[in-house]
Amino acid sequence: MNRLGIAPRVFCVAAVLGLSLALLDSVALQGTLMLAVVAGLAVAADLSDRLPARWVVGAEAAVSALIVGMALPQGVLLLPYLVVPALVAGAMLGVWPVLTTVSIEVLALVLVVLVSGQSTQIDTLTEIVGPWLFTTLGVGLVSARLRALRSSGGVEPDASYESARRLLSQLRTVARRLSSGLDTVTMSTQLLSAVHSHLDDTHSAVFVRTEGGVLAPLGYRGAGAREALSPDGQLLERCWAEMEPLCEVQASGAVNRRQRVVLPLRVGVRMIGVVIVNAGEAPSSAVFTALMREVDEYALRIETALAFDEIRSIATLEERHRLAREIHDGIAQEIASLGYVVDDLAASASSEGQRRKLASLRSELTRVVSELRLSIFDLRSDVSAGLGSTLSDYVREVGARSGLTVHLTLDVAPTRLRSEVEAELLRIAQEAITNARKHSGATNLWVDCRIHPPFARIAVKDDGRGLGDPRDDSYGMTIMRERSDRIGADLDIATVNGADGAEGTVVTVRVGVDEHTLA
């Protein structure tokens, strides 16, 4: 901050010195040299940090005003330097130091007039000095305003990064102390267990609202809960509007799930989701009160976990893009260069056998480069444009760069799933497609994608060799199951037999319940 005073001082001294030399004004030249000494001392004092900035600016204002006053009326070229102390005061200190600095300059000039006996020329001196004093005040106030904007983050471009750094550091510290971690599925399971301890329900589910306004499932409890509970109905709409727990008798159903209970997930004055429960008896007001105390605590935890999921998704996406750039600019370029070397060797080969071996090597290098390009495309794929659109682009890219004939079916609603659910579904589909492309020996690949939030289903099928014995170093299926568990999805991997006796593999991942199959 102390370096802010260097530029205006140097510029003003240089400008006044240049004018003095150009006009051969000896009085202004002498005054300029004295002002240069004052400016140098002020800069040295600022850089040393030994004196408070207020004292330095005030002393500079007083001395420079005395020098200018003694040079008047001949030394009018020195008047611009009166602006410098006020400018520095505004940039470094604020509004009140500007007013103080201007006041010091006015008092110093009046003192010179009284001591030198120039009171008879007061009108002339006022006409000369007055405009410069008003200019000094205006420049100082503008400088103070810019300082205020910079301090509030409106000007300084790195302020947002500094704020982000502090918040992420705090997040890292706090996350290590959380008793339940920041996993949304785990928290929803704990919430449903707490609800069950109060209501003794048969089915329960947690739904949270997505960016598109759809209530997406976060977790279920009880056999058949996916089919029995759906986020709709007048009871849910009333609960959302009133932000209070509600209960009503269901028109039909077994005795042990005659009551439908809807609990609001509220954080402050906002709703983030609901818990829907099938129970045998209507809870009392005392049970509702005790239960909602726990539900409100879990609502805050779940919203925190959802925010953390979004941050983690952003960080993961950035890292995937970084890896894609590293592969493209590094190993992919190196292997492509090796291909040109092999071409040169093949052109100068002395025997047919050497040419065949080099041609085989060139074919393998081409295959590796193609694999790397698909890996780069895989890493750079994200769901910002929507899961259906991203998956469609990826499947078409695979079809263009591999020997597979790809058949794509899309049935996508305009509303969207939660971003972390879409991201995990995309990675599962990519892993299934990659396995089919690399290991199945298939000639056809069918990809069926149906998304009607909160339901989604993706099936990847090939006409290859079917499932074989997994290698010890193969983690593809394990990773797919981990991803599906993370979002509460069902994953099924099976070998299928075609009509012509050919085998193949079908990988199906499903989240939510398809309402059409329940009708």
C-alpha cells in the first residue's frame, strides 16, 4: 500500500520540472528542486514504515504548501504539486485525512501570505490558488472513493480468490470435525432411522429439491419403498407451503401403512426437501415436536452435504480437465511423433519382413493414439449441458473412433436430476461403454437412456463374448457399484443370449421409480 505514493510524486515533480525548464522560469525551477527533496523524503518515509502515514502526508502537505506559497505569484507552475498530498492521503487513508491535508495546505498558504506581507495581493493570490485548492479537494475525495471500492472487493480482482481460499480452509478444518461426515446417502439413512424410531413406519424416503424444481430421491427405507412412495399429492403440496409436518389417512392400504406422514426438511425459512412416511398410526403432537427437532438438525446437515457435493464435483471436473490437457500435450503427442518415426523407418526398410513388422507397429501406435483421444474426450465430458446431451455426444464419438456400430435411444424430459446423480450416471455409462469397446469383441452397441426425474435408467448392451472371469487387477465393476451405491441406484450386470445364439453383456443402472410401470 505504501508504494501507492511513489507514482504521483514522481510524475508531478517531473511534469513541473519539465515546464520550468521549457519556460526558463528560475523561480519555479528552484521551487521544483525543493519539492523534489520533499517528495523524496516522503517516499523514503513511506517505504520505511517508521512513521505513521498520516504524519508523513501531513508534513508533506505543510512543507510543500510553504514552498509553493513563498514562490507565488511568480511560481504558479508549482501549484499542481498541491494535489499530490491529498491524492496520496485519499489512496492510503480515506476521506477524513484528505480533508485534513487540504486544511493544512490552506493554513500554510495563509501563513505565508501573512508573514511575507502579501496581504495587499490577497485577491490576486486567491484567484491563482483557489481553483487549485478545489481541484486538490476533488482529486483527494475521488481517490478516497476508489480506495473504499477496492477495500470492498469491487476493484481488486484477487479478492474473490482470497475469500475462496479462506472459506475452503475453514471447510477443510470443519469437515474433519463433523461426526457424520459429508455423505448425503449416509445422512439420509441416519435420518430415516431416526424417523423410524419415532414412528415405527413400514416405508420411508427422503426427497430433496433439484435445480429444476423436481424432488429427487436421496434414500429409501423398507422393502418396496421405491414403489410405495412418490413425491406428489396434495398432502405434500400443503406441507411444502406451510413448512409444517402433516398426516392424513390413506384411502386404501394395509393396516400397518394406513397413515401417510410428510415431514418438511427446512433450513431457516427455506424448504430443501421432504421425508415421506407410511405408518400404522397417526403421531401425536408431542411425537411430531420431538421428531421435528431431529429432522431440522438433519436438514441442515443434508443441505451442507449437498453444497459440499457441488464443490467436490467442481473440483473433480477441474482435475479431469487438467488430466486431459496433460495427456493431450504430453504422452499423446509423444506417441503420435513415434508414429512418424515408424513411417520413416518403413519407407527405408530393406526387406518385406521388416516392412510387415513396422506396419504392425504403426497400426498398434494408431490404436493407442485413438484410445488416448477417447480417454481425453471421456475426461472432458461433463453434465453441464444435461446428461442426455452429454451421453449422446460421447456415444457418437465412440462410434466414430471405434469399430462399433452404435445404436442410441434417448427419452429425456426437460427437467433434470441432481447434478451429482447425473455425473455418477454418466461415469457408470462411460465405464460400461469402455468395457464393451475394449473387451467384448462386439460389433454392435446399444445404449438406451431414459430420464424422467426423479426416475432415470441407462442400459448399455453389446453383442460380444459376454461376461468372462474378472482379472485380479480389474476394478471397473467395483467402481461402477461404488458409484451406484453413492447415489442410491440399482446396478445390474448380466450376460444375455441373442436370438441367433450369440452372447452379449447388458449393464443397467436405475435410480428412482418409473411411474409408468406402476400404472
